Amino acid sequence: GVALGMKENLSYHMARHSFGTLTLTAGIPIESIARIMGHTNIDSTQVYAQVTDRKISSDMDRLMERRKPAAGKEAAG
């Protein structure tokens, strides 16, 4: 932790929380993250993989892109 400017020591669980959150934010499905982390229950994975504001924003942007009509389709209709 010292190299990162942290006073506390890094732990195995801190690494798992970071891994879960970073992979979820990168768009990896939670089912895949669960398998990678060795979980048989998604609930266990959800403890480690926290949804960030950045992930929510990215998901909403993707939803809005999907809702846009195809170019020219609306004008022809």
C-alpha cells in the first residue's frame, strides 16, 4: 500500500473487490466474473463487484444509442 500512498496494507479481499468492480465496469457480464472468481452464487460476486456511477452512465449511453432510429428509416416511414 505504501507505493500507492496508502497507510493500510493491501489485502487479498481488497484485490478481489478491485478486480470485481473493474471487470464489471469494463462490461464483463457478472456471470462471467462470478465464474472467474470461483463463485457458484451471483450474490457472492455482487459483494465484490460494485456498480459505479461510471458504469451506470455508460449503460444509459448504450441504451440511448440503441433507441435511436436507423438513419433514413424514420423519414421513409
